[in-house]
Amino acid sequence: MKYRSRMDIAADVLEVAQGGAIKTRIMYKAFLSFPQLKEYLELLQGGGLLDYVAEEKEYRATERGKRFLKMYKEVGQAILPAGLKKKKMLA
């Protein structure tokens, strides 16, 4: 797997948690170890980007988290042309 920045990992966690997800699902879908997962859950909750819904025992991206994710994707599209992204994904 290629190197990911902290911002890339945070975006991956928020992407998985948009509709609600338990820790295990986030961990596997975002390709994180359990210690990494704990670190990012704390970071994102502390920043108001992620909430824990106790009744459903799952994490959900907040509106602020969804805005962050939208801006993250827009910046990625502005920096890398669409054709270049596809080539990198196939490599």
C-alpha cells in the first residue's frame, strides 16, 4: 500500500463513517490497525468531525466532517487531472 498522509487517512475514516459504521468496519475499510484507529477516532471526535452514536453503537461523520470530506475531494480533483488519477490507481 502506498504512503498516506494523516489527512488522507482522516478522509478515509470519514468516508467509511458517513452513513454510520462500527469500529471494526472503519478499521478494515480504511486499512488501519487498531491502535491507529483509536488515534484517528480521538482526533476526529476532538475536531468535531466525527460523533459516536451510543444508541446504535456506531460512529458517524458530522456535518463538519462531511464538509471536510467534500473540500478534501475538491482539492484532490483540482490538483490532479482525472486521467492521472486513473493511471495511479491502476499502478
